[in-house]
Amino acid sequence: MAGAAADENTLRWNREAYQRIRLRPRVLSGFTQADTKITLFGDTFASPILLAPVAYQRLMHPDGEVESARGARKAGTTYVMSTASTSSVEDIASSGAHMWLQVYMQSHRDTTRDLVQRAEAAGVRALCLTVDTPVLGTRNRQERAKFRLPADMPTPHLDEAGRKELSMVSTTRNPATWDDVAWLRSITRLPVLLKGILDDRDAQLAVEHGAAGILVSNHGARNLDTVPATIEALPAIAQRVQVPVLVDGGIRRGTDVVKALALGATAVLVGRPYVYALAVGGADGVAKAIGILRHELETAMVLLGRGSIKDIDRSVLW
């Protein structure tokens, strides 16, 4: 979970880029609390902090994704399930959490169609198609650790080829194309976001192909090293497209959330922080981690003189 691609420069930059951005506080606003609610795709969210899709969570906790979703429900946030989950979509949905689904295109479209249909039946509210992983990145830290997915680890929504492609051993995958975007949209009534875009030209193409939203991501710095931090890629994309733009990568403080919103994000996703919390404290740990971020966000908003999310813009930046 901690590792990234090659020399892990982008992993470091994801954090450093946020640290370089400075905030501009305002005084005597009269605020002592802030409203963090947002509306996205017709749903109201308690805060703009979502739980990013992370594969193979039973590596961290015996109940894996189900426990993370329970934590998301306790924290009043949205859980984005991975196709490479170790629990079924029905079991995860039984937590009562508000859910989205991350989608990998597998070798057999029937496998993906089955998952999408089951997700819709289980109450999933949006799909995030990962588009940045035609091959797995050069993950030297994992290679040195000789990591292998345990043979008995369940992956109920990966077919045999998909499990091999995403096993962190194989270097080849079934790459998604723009035709797959059209196909996925044709089989679902749910909004489809494209996850893994850094170039604003690709963001524009995504909208032209019917994407309901963009998720600016460098895959947790785990694919191509020396690409920019996501917060650096965000502004050009947010300025170019007129759909919701979300961002992940390097978000560790409530002030990071403010900075992302100021630069055009509608919401943010966190991955490693809640996975570490899952390992340490299960659902309660996940809820605690998200609660810390939300409290920090509220505190930062008050100190910036902003009473609601809609009041956060570039003027909060120094």
C-alpha cells in the first residue's frame, strides 16, 4: 500500500505540491462553524471527502472492503468499491454505505456487464472507469518485497484473466479504449466518471465521449513515475470542462481539501489514509480517519472566513 512506481518521485511530489500552496486567512468573519455539504449527481454528501477505490483490502483486515464501507457509513461519506475487491458488491452494500463502483475493463465484457448489473441492483450510485492502467507500472518496492497476492485471496469480480492482469505479477492488461467508454455508458443508467486523467485534452475528449465527471488521478503514483502531482494537473482540467472534477493523490490534511476545492475540484478522494486506519482499527478506524479530515476542513474554513463549500475559491490562496 505504501509503495509507488520506480523511484517514487511522483509519490513524494503528490505531498510536496500541497505543502507549497499557501492559504490566505481572513478575520472577523463571525463564523464559528462551517457547512461542508455538497451535491453531486443528484445526491447530497456530508462533506467533499470520499473514500477512493483500493484493491485487495482483506490484506489489511479480515473483513476487508465490508469493514471499510461500514466505516464510510459511520463517517457519513461515500465508499468507492474497487473491481479488484475481495468482497462481493452485495456484501459491501449490506453495510448501508453510500457506494460508487470503480470499473476495470476485463478481457471478457460479460464479466464487466455482470458486475455493473449487480452494482445497480445493490444500489451503487455511480461508476468510475479507470483509464490510466493499460499496463501496470514499474513497482520496484513491491518487487523487492516479493509481494504476491495470496492464492486463497478471493476476488469475486475478477475473471481468471482479470485476476492475472491485476495480480501485480503480470505486466500486461486488457487496455480500455474510447469504444469501451461508449460501451459502458450503453449498459448502465448510472453516471460514468473517467478515473486517471492528467491531461486537459484527455479530459475534453472524455466529456465529448459522454463522461459525467473526471477524476484527476495518477493512480497513487503507482503507474508512471515523474508525472506531475495531481493538484498541479487539476486547474487546467477544471477550467477546460464543465462537468464535476474530482481529485485524489497526496491528500492528508483538511487544508489539502481546501486547496483542491480552491483550484477547481468538486470533491476529493483519499486512499492510503483510510486503508492504514482500516488495518489499525477496522470500521471505527476508518470513521475516525475521515472524521479527523472533516474536522480539519471545517476548522480551516472558519479560519479562512468561509461558511460553506461554495464560498471556497482561488481567493483563499495566498
